Amino acid sequence: MRRSYRVELETDPLTRQVSATLPTLNCTSDFGDTAEEALSNLRFLAEGLVELLLERGEPVPASETADDGGLLMALHVDEFNDL
């Protein structure tokens, strides 16, 4: 099953590093030298967080939609429970 979450991107004006954040997933955030690197790092963290939530039997936030525009990150995890 797949879940999608809104991503917020921000570039640090001094270092030029890009941070990527998933507000719906406990504000999980990571950074990189490029948007692509930040998103790749964020995906790794987010999938790990979702797997941990499932292992603990905790609810996984519902998918968000792109109705308001913006960027969505789709996560694929082997075992999603419909909570």
C-alpha cells in the first residue's frame, strides 16, 4: 500500500543546503546539498518511521492530497495497516 504526504522544502541562505520536512509525519526532516538529496534522505527516514509505527501498533497518518498544490512524497511500505 502507498501513502502520500506533503513535503516542505527550504534552502538555507548561508549554506545553500536544502531541508525537506514532512509535517504530517511528526515533522520528520532531513537535508542535503540538493533538493534531490534532501528528498532521498527524507524518504529513508520517513519509511523507517512508518515501519516503527506499524511495529508498535501505532496509527499511521492518512495520506494527504495535492488539492492545495505543492509536492507530495509517496511512501511504499511492505505492511501498511489501515488504521
